Amino acid sequence: MMLFQRVKPLDKILETAEKKALKRQLGAFQLTMLGIGAIIGTGIFVLTAEAGQKAGPAMMIAFVIAAVVCALAALAYSELASMIPVSGSAYTYTYGVMGEALAWTVGWALVLEYAVAAGAVSVGWSGYMNGLLASAGMELPTALKTGPMDGGAFNILAFSIALVVTGLLVLGTSKSAKVNAILVLVKVVALTAFIAIAVPAAKDVNFEPFFPTGWGSPLGGIGVLGAAASIFFAYVGFDAVSTAAEETKNPNRNIPIGLIGSLLVCTIFYMLVGYGAVGAIGSQPMLDANGLAIHPGTPEMAAACAGSEALVCSKEPLAHVLKVLGFAGWGNAIGLAAALALPSVVLMMIYGQTRIFFTMSRDGLLPEALSKVHPKFHTPHVVTMITGVFVALFAAMFPVGILADISNSGTLFAFMAVSAGVLILRKREPNRPRPFRTPMAWVVCPLAIAGCLLLFLNLSLYTLAMFFGWAILGFIVYALYGYRNSELARGLKGPHGGPKIDPEPPFHEGPQA
């Protein structure tokens, strides 16, 4: 069985990109700003409470660990992004390096990175919107504020925002550069205001004990490493820098500056936010009867948080801190900033997911109907609507922490595959042009793989079970459909089902996403 021998040649993948070359016009500063805008989102606005439950004040160390792992993975990611500047992300890179079966596995895992992440951002948005509605005297019933695992029944706001964004994507609505720049500014100003108020209010007593849950747990999901595995979600988006390699002036110099620069700026912001949140009102984990930290996103956590004003229980942690400090107006302003900015992140996530599915459908690994383009709106409407409905259901039923962790599992797996792909190509095709070369690749890439694996193994057992269950389902779908119907499978067969004499498989470019 030619499962791992079906490698789609890089030259074939590049044919589309070579037809239209993009102008190299982005410098280091533009790339850094692009990265900051893509990174700051639900992770810092919402998962601060999640990190506090897992690591307490030591969440600040978790921010640094996640940033270092991201930086290593980003350097590896950039080399393949510059070599293969086409749609499909890690799925396409893997297809051209390690073959169809692993490419399918990565593409299937990217559903967790994009679709589930879109659900997590929707839930994060709903937390801040619920806070704003409560402040305005229009609070929703508890059953409609959160999902069943979080003390409610159906998160109506998270469900609604996902469907609204899906509708916009079907119509072809896109964000202009000016609107995106304004939203980036709104997020940065909101975090700066929070830091200016919360950091001076910090008290030493709120940092004790600093390591209430230690470095980790055999069961995963708790401790500094468990928090880092969740906080990883706060940095996802940096790949927007690496995928701009084709439009970058002097990419060997500017890509690493943009990557490291945006990660460094965001890490400093995140550590100051964490310091302010912990120091101002405290962030000690909720404990069970045995004195152990309760895992976030469980019915036990929902019960422990019933009626509690603790930071680790808040659905709008940054706004909550300012309200406790007596700055209710600024707290509502933070909530408004999140409510304005986060839907754009939902849009980016769902957009990314639909383009992954579109590319997989074009390659024959998913039904051709998924790559149909609307005759009027010129968007892949079928796959967009299907994706949007599932994202909305994820958001309505699951807590933000569980969705973020599941999303991280897919992202970490994809980053490990990309890092391995860089090393394989260095051996297989050492002379192929590389607009960006990962520095010290034989050190950086193994460290990236090790770092991603460390965080992956420190996710909760529930998350790991969900990941492997999803992977098994993916293998079944591939065996029943993709293996027989992919473009490469058709290229290996002659007109009567026998072997094809011409070893060069056909490829269909299809409409551009």
C-alpha cells in the first residue's frame, strides 16, 4: 500500500504561486505589527482566568514558556512558508514533504486549530458581552449564558456570533486594512489601560504562594506546564508573519525580526497583564476537598465557582479585575474593546478553516462539493456554511478553556509535523531555493518538536482523549474516502483500473481561495 509514498511534488504545488508573483514590500516593522494584531485576542482577554486556576501567580512563567516554544516553531514554520507560499498551511507543506497520509492527518488536526479555536473565541466574546449586558441591566438568564459543562444550558451569544460571522464570509465580506489596524489599536489601548490601572494596585501578599500547583501533574492540565499548554492559545496567530514571506523584503532578515519582535512585545504585554491581574486581586486556584486544584472546564469547577467573585471564575477576567478595584467604567471599556475586536478573530479562524477544507477538497481528499464556489459571491459557500454551523455548536456547548486546549492539541501536532518537514527537506533537497532559512535548523527544529511535545503531553487527559478520538475518526474517513479518491490515487490508476504507465500524476488547480 502506497500510503506514505504519495508525495505531491513541490514543483507542482508551486505552479499556482509562480503564475502570480506578489510584490515584496513588507519590512520588519510592518511584519511586527501584523504579528501583534494577529496574536492579541481571546487568549489574553479570557484565558488569564484559566491560567490562574492552573498555575496561580506562576502563570507569568507559563506565558514565557509558551512564547519560547512558539518562537522555535515559528522559525521552522517560516522556512516552509517561504518555500511553498500557497494556501493550505501546514497541510500543504506536509503533503509536499511527507506524503498524503500524514498530510491528511495534519489537515484533519488543523480542524482543531481553526474551527475549534473559532468556537473558543466566540465563547470568549460572549463572556464580555454578557458582562456588558449585565452592566446595562439586560442580563440574560443563566441557562443561556454558558454551556452545560459551565453551569448553563446553551451559550446563545457565542452561538449567534459564530453564525453571523459565517454569514458574512458566505457573502464575501472581508476586513479592510484600515479596519484591521483600528481593531489592533483598540486591543493594544485596552491592554495598556488595564496595565496602567492594575499594576500599581499589585500587593505582595497576592503572589503567595507563587507555585500553588507546582510545575505539573501526572494527569496533565494543572501546574505551570499545564497553564503553558493552555496559554499557547494566546500566541496562535504568529504564523500570519511567516505566511507573509512571499511579500517580505529581505525575508532572511525581516521574517525573524517580525516573528521574534511580535512575540516579544506580546509576551511583555502578557506578563504585565498577568502581574496586574494576580497582584491586584489575587489568583489562587479553586481547591477540592483534598486540597488539590480543580481542573478547569469540569462540573466540579462550575460548582466551586457558583456565586464566587474570584478571578479564576470570571468569564471576563480583565474587566472583572478593574471592577473589583473600583474602576467599573474602565472595566466596561475593556469589555467593549473585547466585544468590538474579537469577532474579527472569529472571522479569521473560520476563514482559515474553510480554506484548508477547500484545498483538501481540491486535492480529492474530501468530496468535490466542498470546493464549490458560489456563482454570485465567489466564495466556497458550502464548506463555509458547514464549518460555521459546527463552530456555532462548539461555542454553544463547551467552555472556552476546553475548546482552547483542544485547539492547542491540533496546533501543537501540526507544528511538530512542520518542524520535522524542515529537516527532511534539508536532507532531501538541500539546493532548493529558500527565501528564508531557519537559523541553526538542526538545533531549532528538534527543540521546537520537543517543546511542542512537552506542552502537548501537559494537556489534560480529557483533551488528549478528544484529540486521539478525533484522529481515529480521521483515519476512518481517509480509509473510506480520501485514500481512494485523492488526485494522487487517480493518477496512479489507468483508464481500466490498472497501473498508470505515465508516473506523473495529474493535478487540477481549481479556483483560487
